[in-house]
Amino acid sequence: MSSPAQTNVAFDGRFARELPEMAIPWQADGAPDPRLLVLNEPLAIELGLDPISLRTSEGLLLLIGNSIPEGATPVAQAYAGHQFGGYSPRLGDGRALLLGEVVDTEGRLRDLHLKGSGRTPFARGGDGLAAVGPMLREYVVSEAVNAIGIPTTRSLAVVATGRPVQRETQLPGALLTRVASSHLRVGSFQYARARDDVHLLRRLADHAIARHYPGAAEAENPYLALFQDVTAAQASLVAQWMLVGFIHGVMNTDNMTISGETIDYGPCAFLEGFDPATVYSSIDQTGRYAYGNQPLVAEWNLARLAEALLPLLHDDQEQAVALAVESLEAFRSQYSAAWLAGMKAKLGLHKDTDDDVTSPLVDELLALLQEGHVDYTSFFRNLGKSPRGDAEPARGMVLDLAAFDAWVDRWHALDPDADAMDRVNPVYIPRNHLVEEALGAATLGDLAPLEKLLVAVTNPYDERPGLERYAAPAPEDFGAYRTFCGT
Ligand code: AMP
Ligand code: MG
């Protein structure tokens, strides 16, 4: 079948071809009444797709996988994973499909993927479907994370299917069309390792190297270099999450990419009042994936990746373990360096400012924020007004004014750059109460709040009149917020 929406774009099925053991050819369910809820036009253009054509009924069929572009081989991908610490040997795309890969207008290989496209052989007890709310949540939050400047999968479109989905109540169904530099996960390697087929594991590693870390192919030990590259990418990614107050919510190993992109926006949320123990996810009852635990969890997940890679690292298992342990040790220093560099930027300090001066300054500031449960995002934005002569907006947010004043004096002595602060401290994040408001309205058919929220969060650093409520913390009566798993 051909579609006017894809005339210029060649689809490939590279993953399906190179790793057939991990790809089950499958078809998306039909949708009784497909209706476009949101289309990411800039992303469509980036992919070489024509937004006008995508809006036609034929274009919608492409977006939901009912019109298969030439060259595409839709597959359900196999992966394993540790979920909340417990190992599941066979997860896989239970309600998702990889449509295929395209080369975008900048020559980069991107996956086109469907989420909510019906049951697959990996569906187990699930219905294979997704509801409008959670798919729009992924759309909004992933696009916000991208606009902030953090690596992430992207969202091309959400299409309502016209099919109801049974959850606690009956909800309108939808499908997300997702774009990623790949869908290779730590869990993909766990799956290949568990098959006890070192040739499969090597092919998977070679595929990952070719797609994400071509430099590793030149290394003396390419698979060790792959592990080191993933470790560095994740150290940088999680540092960026922490700096902006992002809580992933479900950092299972199947939800951690090899590319270093954020993936699988389920019970995610942005921190409001600063507290490392913050958990918003209703399914995270022990706080395993609390805000402050994220670096440790990332390191734990990388240890699982290392275990999966062991047979490729060295023929001798003891030496393989030694290499893995040594490489994993780099995570902490890489993470700390990325985080401290980011904190310097948030405080408008020159990158050469002495770490021994910056570190205690940052620690003291965070203690002040924690003490007052201060809104993290608006505090840093307000703090940027202080070098311009107005400390009051930030000062008014903390409890211990004397400590704050003393802190500001020390900080000002380092000559902070207010304009640089405004370039890294967002005004607009997808605040939980605004996301809930937008998803609730969209579920009832009103897309206006979602569209306005997208205007704010996809241009997060540029303060604009009329968007004041998108910069403000949740009202008191919003209460102790909980998100439910994005199913
Ligand atoms: P997630 O929590 O979204 O990362 O998903 C974990 C696993 O459960 C993956 O293998 C998903 O494909 C699968 N899954 C989640 N929701 C559903 C559903 N409604 N139907 C089938 N499989 C699902
Ligand atoms: Mg997942």
C-alpha cells in the first residue's frame, strides 16, 4: 500500500532483518473511527513527512499502522527486564510495534513506533490497548523534556481510535506514534543473554554500536567500549533529569535505553516542592524510583547491562567481571561531574568556578529548599532576578531568611550571569495539575487546554505574557499528587 503522506520517505526494517530472533512480524489492529488528536508538525517535517498529508484519512492510517509503507516490516520487539527489582525473562512489546526505521532530513536513523496498537504475542494478560489520557501524557511530557534539551524519544502524533478501553472505568482509546533513535533497551540485552546464544548477543551489540556508538567499533574491546559509552550516556541523562526535577517513575531495565534517550513516560512527573524522597507514582509503594534514588537506580540497571554483556567482554569470566566492574565505577564520577557542572549553570556560574567553592554552596542551597519544601522550578527561575538587583522573588520562597541572605552574598561574589541562568532554568514545565487538567479535558473531547499547555512547555525558557498560570506551582488544594501507571 502507498500513502501520499510518505511519498518521499523510505522505510527500512533493519532491526527486523538483523535480529529476527527478537522481532515478531505483526500487524496493528484496525481502528473503528480514527481521529487525530495532536500532530507534531515540526517533528513530521524533520522526518521528511508532509504534515498536510498526515492529516488526511490516508495519513492517519499510516500513523496508526493500518497502511504499511513500502519497506516497513512492523514487528513486536522482544525484551526482558527487571521490574521493581524482579526479573521477567519475557516482556516485549505487548501493545506496541516497531513500524520500521527512516532516515530523517539530517541523515539520522529514527525508529517509527506505535504504542497502543493491539495485542501481540507478548501481551500476556494485557488488552494491547492504551487510553487517550496516558498517550497524551507521554506526548506532552516527552515533548517538554525535548524542549528543555534532554535526550528523549519523541512523540509524532496521538490518534484516538474510536475504540473504548476498559480500565477502572471505560475510557476512549488512543494510539501514540513514537519516534526514537532506537528502541534498544537494557532489557533487550538481558533477553539476548538469557537465550544463551552468544552470536545473537554479539549481533545485538554490533547493531547497537553501529546505530549509537560507531566509535566503539574502533576500540580495542568494542563491547567494553559500548558498555562504557552507555554508562556515560546514562550518567549524563540522569544528571539532566535531576537538574530539572524530572522523576521518571518506573526505571525498570526495560525502560532504560541504550541510546541514552528518556523512554516510556508512564507515571512520570516533575518535582514541585524540593524533597529527594518525592514519589508521585502510585505503583511505586516502596519509593524505589523516588527522585533522589534515580542515580543509584541507573547504576543498578547498568550493572544488569554489564551482566548481560559479560560473554562479550572477555573469554575468561573473572576477567570479564573485572572489566565490567572497573567500567561501572566510572558512573559515579561521571554523574557527579555532569550534575555539578549543571548546577553551576543553573546558578549562572562560570564553568571554571572552583568545585570546592561551588559544591558546598549548592548543598546549602538545596538544604534551604528542602527545609521549606520550596517549588524547585520557580525558585531557580526567580533566583535569576537576584543578580539583576531583585532578590525578593526567590527570598520570599524560603523559610530561613538570614541563611538565604548570607548565601546570596557568597554567591553574588562569584559574579553570576543572570542571562545564562535564564537559558537553563525553565519557566514552564508540565506541572502535574496542568497535565491532569489537560488530559481530563481531552478525554472529554476538549483539546484546548492541551494545546495551550503545549504552547507553554515546548518553549520552556522564553517567559511570555498570558502564560502566568503555567509558571505557577500547583494550588494548595491539589493535594498529594499521584500518577497511575500509563496503561
Ligand atoms: P511498561 O510498564 O509500559 O513499561 O510495560 C511493561 C510491559 O508490559 C511491556 O512488556 C508492555 O508491552 C506490557 N504492557 C503494558 N501495558 C500493556 C497492555 N495494556 N497490554 C499488553 N501489554 C502491556
Ligand atoms: Mg516499558
